[in-house]
Amino acid sequence: MNNLVIFPMLIPVVAGLVMVVFRHKITLQRILSIISAVGIAVVTAILIHQVSTQGIQTIHLGGWVPPFGIVFVGDMFALILVFTTAIVAIACLFYAFSSISHKRESYYFYAFVQFLLAGVIGSFLTGDLFNLFVCFEVMLLASYVLISLGGERIQLRESIKYVLINIISSILFLISIGFLYGAVGTLNMAQISERVALAEQSGILTTVAILFLIVFALKSALFLFFWLPGSYAVPPAAVAALFGALLTKVGIYALYRTFTLMFYHEPGITHTLLGIMAGATMILGGIGAIAYQDIKRIVSYNVVIAVGFIIAGLAVFNVAAIEGAIYYLIHDMIAKALLFLLAGSIVYLTGQAWLKNVGGMIRHYPVLGWTFFLVVLSLAGIPPLSGFIGKVLVAQGALSGGSYVIAAVALGSSLLVLYSLLKIFKNTFWGETVLSDDEVIPLKKGMLLPCVFLAALSIGLGLGVEGISGYVTQAAETLMNPSIYIDAVLYDN
């Protein structure tokens, strides 16, 4: 038992509650928000080291004997995502300091960012399905506030759609939990895995598994992504970056945890469906990305493409593909946050989101332009940047597993990403400038530096991939061998 496991979630909860009390102390809230994010990163780094040397860390709240009570589990896969979440949050918060209006800040903006982080991190660390539902709801409630904060007409229109879709998916989630509990008599994920294995995943359990697939597909924008492009295009850039980097990743994590730990016994059905949905997601997301001329919509559709690609690794379901998906998941959290921040900076500087209304920005903002070009190459998987190793391993795993169609679609999606983002780069930074010298406004350092920081991380992740390879391999081994997780939760106490 390790009490540290609860701290990555506890820190933002406490910070958020303090911020609610000191609503009008904006400077204090900014300081606390950064302290909270840094604290999460430090504690998670300690836990990662402990897991790498001692094995999976758990805590059973209230001292209940497993599988009873509330359990939080820090395995390598979850902790890598928690650490990346903290790093992304630090960059987005610094960007928010220079870009979020004082009015938004005074309406609990930083408090709800902390509650959002608590929900995301809790979802990664929980070892119980009902607590996963609770953490999802904490995250979603915070996102409802953040997406609508400001009260602009387009925000309210898109937020209604966003709220309705998530309410429907949450109802389906609760129904699915009820059916599963009725079938196996427990909600502890490790014990569910044992009982599903004993029952040999009968027809009813496969049906429940498909229900969970639908639920998490809605939440991660896997195939059922119609709600995402509009919803992610309307909040301020700092909020959109948090959404693009974190929210769909929680749904992706839930799919990985569900179909590697609990429902892995009938891959002929569930993983075939995952493969079909992943391929369709990449194709349809790519069509949307190349069809639109709105910068924010193009960026949002690129989130959809990445969801399909990461789930393709789960559908293939071998060691190479899982490792590649984990590498790409880490990369995508950083790169998507950067992409949304850069897109927000372009709109801030020009007042325009349509490609035909902007151009020639490289003349006035060279650092911004070349940073954007860097993230384009990274997301397309150009070596030696951070997206390369993930794409290579997923493709390798698909080919070795005979999933040639998935491999072709996954590699083809890189071309769609490259084309759609180069379209933004070409139209906004090259050509005839639409800004006269009198209209040029300086880009605040508080907006540029977080972008440079994330770009440097992308480069470092690509060049220093050997530094994290051991952690990724351990995460993949845990996913591919459920007994490691089960033993740590149920028996090693």
C-alpha cells in the first residue's frame, strides 16, 4: 500500500477548493494553480520511479480488504498519462495567464481547471468501475463550465450539444455498469477480469463489452465524433488545448483498460469492432480536416484522426502496436496542446479563423511560424520528432499481425494530417501579408513561451526516446499481461 497514489488527484481537489474561497484573488489563484500542477508532476515522477523498481503501487482507502472499498492503482500506463497531464497543464496555465480575460478568471476559471485535472487524473488512477464513472462526471462537470464560460452565443450553442451527448453517454455508462455488476457481482476491475475469465466471456458479457465500447467511443470521439469539432472550436485557446490534449485521452484510456484487463477474451468480436471504428475514424476525421477552411475546425478534426490512430494499436493488440500506441498517446497529448495554443495565437493576432482572411504572418512572427511548422512535422510522424516512433511501431505491429488494412489506413492518415496542417501553415504564414505595419500587434511572451516549451518537449521526446523506452515497455507489458495488474491489486497487500 502506498499513500502517495492518491496525491496526484488530491492535490488539484484541495487547490480548487481553496480557489473557490479566494475567488477574487486572481494572483493567488494563478500561483496556486501552478504549484498544484508542479506538485502533481513531482509526486507522479516519484511514483513512476517506485513502480519501475518495486512494481504497481496501490492504496485501498478506509483499510478495506480487496476487492472491497475504494482502490486507486498506480501502474506505469496510468502514471505516464498522469505525468504528461501535469506537464500539459503547466503550459496551458501559463498561456491562460496572458490570454484569459479578467472576467473569466474571476468566475472560478482556475478552480474549474483544477477540478478538471482531478477528474482526469482520478479516471487514470481508479481501480473501480463506479469510481471511474464518478471521476468522469467530475471531469465533465468542470468541462461544462469551462466550455460555456464567457456566455458567447456560439459557445452556448455548441456547449448544449456537448452537454447532451455526454449526458447520454453517462446514462449508457451507468446502465452498462449495472449490467456488468449483475453478471459478475463486482465492480473492482481486477476482480472483474478474474470473473470474466472464469465465465469464459459468455454471450451476455460480450454484449456488455460492446455496450462499454459504445460508451467510451462516445467519450473518446471514436467514430461517434460528430460533437467534437464544434465543441472544441469555441472555447478560449487555453481551454481548447486542455480539452484536445486531455478529454478524449480519458476515453482512450478507458478503452485500453477495459479491453486489455476485463474484456480481452473474445478479440475476434470486440477488437474487430475496434479496428473497424478506428479505421473509419481516421478516414472521416481526415476528410473533415482537409475539407474545412476554418483553422479551429481543422485542428479539432486532427484530434479525431489521432483518436483513430491510437485505438488502431489496441485493435491490433500485440506488443509492438501497444507500445507504439503508448508512445503516440504521450506525443499526442503534448502536440495537440501545442497545436491548439498555436491556432489560438493565430486567431488572437489576426482576429480571423478563416484561411482566406490571413496570410504572410511569417514576416512579423517568425518564431510562431516555425514552431507551427515543427508541430506539423511532429504530428505527421516525420523523424526524429516525437510522433515518428509511435507511428512506426503501430504500423509494424499491424503488419506483423496481418492487419494490413489498418496499417495502410494508419499510414495514410499521416498524409491527411500533413496536408491539412500544411494548408494552415501555407495560407497563414506565407503569401501576401494581410496585416499592415500599423495593424501588427506583438505576441505576448506569456503566449509564445508555453508554445516553445511544448515544441521543445516534442523534440526532446523524439530525440530522447530511449530515455522513456523502459517505462513504455513496462506499461505495455502490464496491459498485455492482466495477471500483473490483478496480482498487485488483489493479492500483493
